[in-house]
Amino acid sequence: MELHDPHMIEGKYTWCRGPNRPSATRLDRFLFSMEWEETFNNIRQKKVPKVMSDHSPVLLESGNWGQKRSSFKFENWWLKVEGFIEMVQNWWDEFLVEGCSDYRLSSKLRMLKQKLKDWSRATFGEMTTKKNSLLEELTELDLLQESRELSEEEIMVRTTIVVELEELAKNEESKWRQKSRVLWLKQGDNNTKFFQRMANAHRQYNTIDRLMVRGVEIVEPGDIKVAMIKFYKKLYSESEKWRPTFDMLGCPTILPEEQEWLQRPFSEAEVLNIIKQCDGDKAPCPDGFTMSFFKVCWETIKDDLMGTIQNFHHKEMFEKSFNVTFISLILKKADAEELKDFRSISLIGGVYKIISKLITERLKSVMGKLVDEHQMAFLKGRQIMDASLLANELVDSRVKQKIPGILCKLDIEKAYNHVNWNFLLKVREDMGFGRKWIN
């Protein structure tokens, strides 16, 4: 039986003897099975101070998943349901919305979201409940077959049940694979249990059940939420109202024809190529739609999406609802307790992602000439590992030649979160980018 030993906080050892230089070890612990781990979250052992015994009591803290309103998430396995694409097309054609193109697209996606919720609930219901019901029917027929031969009608019913169970198994595997984020393992080999455990592990790993704020521990979900909002409001605000101006004399610039090429209208082929490059199994955007939806339903949404993108190119702005962003926190280190120990990443909406990738792909064509050759990260053809190798060679050369020197490492905390927008706009202007591109 495979058992796990959950993490223990507030101490390493549970047994200690001797007042001066005591002997100490960990003798006491909780062990639990994989199935138990899938049922509970926030599992941890907490060392309690000992009073009369050599052994410290160990407190197991755990709880059920906190109930919260679940947001809409597009399930990629819906795309495999017979008639699904045609159904979405019919719904899309029924949606009559007046207004500019980006408002129409935003409204249609919102209405489609509600249609999909109702359709999924009515058609599939609870997948587990339906599967259990089919299994009960199959068991009854198998027991009946042990006492007598099944009639032709019963054989047909049994065959239908088996087909439905196989289809449910495929859908369930696809569903849990999408939630697990394990993209390197393809579905089709009955890996549902593995995907389910990985999804639960991600959910448990991503749960923040305690925070330290100025030395005070916060455990209530509401208080944790308030602390996070305060932290990021302060992080993304600027205390200095005035910044000195500067001129980047001698900085590399783009050519006028490159400026014109960057600012040309977006073509349908260019947009479709960007969508095809996106991984359809990545986490759903704030609007709930995965990139697989945009790929498979391209013919349905093409006109509205292209209208939105061309409107953005003309007006240099888009519908406010497309600019909704989720900030997700990723652990920088194990046992992170303070918000500075988390790395924040932004999850943007599907339309925003497509537009940003369109701009990024064009920008790649000129970045190589604008960024100094000693900048080795985030550019195609360059690797950040080269900087480490170069630094290692420089230090080794100094040591061998016995040349004295100083090695300085500069680590700017959350550097990208503190870059001033006016500075970025001024840099782009000095590098020769056009006004449309800058805006």
C-alpha cells in the first residue's frame, strides 16, 4: 500500500531527550493513502509543544475543498460530440447584437457561454452519476446472463450500454487531462486516474491557506484575499509622480519601411496562423474559452473576430471586457509564506491573447537589431544559459591568471512589475516605432 508522509510545519523533530545538547529525531507522523489525499486539501502536520513527554504531539490539519462559485470553463471534449460544431454555428447565427464589432463579439461569446452551460447540464448532467447508473444496469444484465441466455433485446441494450460507457470513459479522460495540465502525455491509454490525481495535486499545490503579513499569520480565506489585493495594488502603483526625461542618443532604430510593415493591417491568414500556433490544452482564459475552441470553431467566429481585430487596428483599443486578466501566483520556493515568495503571472482572455501574439510575432522580426548582443534571454536564437557559461569562464580566467577583482550580482526584486510605462513609451519612440504601434 503506497502511503504518503505530509509536510510538517513548526519543527523538524518530534522526539527529543536531554537538556543541553539533546538527541532529536522524528518518530511520530501521520501517513495517508493516495485516495485520502484526493479527498482533502491543505494537508499538513503541525508540531505541538511538548510539556511532560519526550514526544511532541502532532496535529493533522486538513479540510474539504472550500466551496466557491465555479466559473465557466470550455471542455475540449465537447468538440468531439457529434453535431456540436453545427449546434454552435446555429446558436451563433441566432445571436443578434447591435454595436461595434468588438462589442458584438464580446456579447456573442457571453451568450454562447450560457447556452453551453445549459446544454452541458441537460445533455450530460453529472458524468459520474450517469456512469454509475450505466454500470448498475450492466451489472444487472451480467447477473441475469449467469442464470439464463439474454434475449435479443437485452443483448442490444447491453451493447448500447457498453458503447456509452466507452464514450464516457474517453470524455472523462479528456476532461481530466485538460484539468491536469499534463500535456506531454497523450490521452487514449486509459490514463484517467493519473490525470485526475495530477489535477488534484495541482489544485492542492495552488491552494494558499495561510499567509504571513508583517509577521502576522493570516488563515481566513477572506483576510487572505484582502491582503493579496492590497499587496498588488501597492505593487502596481507608482509612488514617484515625476520622472526625469532623457534622450537615448545613439540607440539602435528601425527603418521607415520596417515601421510601415509593423503597422500594416492584420490579414485573415495571419490571424489563423497565430491561432493554430496556440496550444489548445492550456488553461482556459478568464472568459473560459480554450484556444481549441477558436481553432475548431474558426469558420463560425471568423467574421466577428476579424472585425474586432481590424477595429482594434483602426482605433487602437478594444472592448473593455476583453482586457480582464487573472493574476495567478506560482511558488518561487517550497513553503512560501509571504506574497513576495510567489511569482505572479497574468492569464489573459482569448481575444486579448490572439491580438498580443499578433503584435509579438511582428515585433520578433526587428528585436534582434534593437537589443544588445549581450542580452541573452527572451530572444529567438539566444539562450540565458550562455550568460551563465560566459560568467563562469570570466571568473575562471581571473582565478587562473590571479587577477584581483570583484564579482557583483544584481537581483532587482520584481523588476518587471516596476517598469515605468512612460519610460517604455519613450524607448519605443526613440527606437523609431510609429505612433500607431506605440499606442
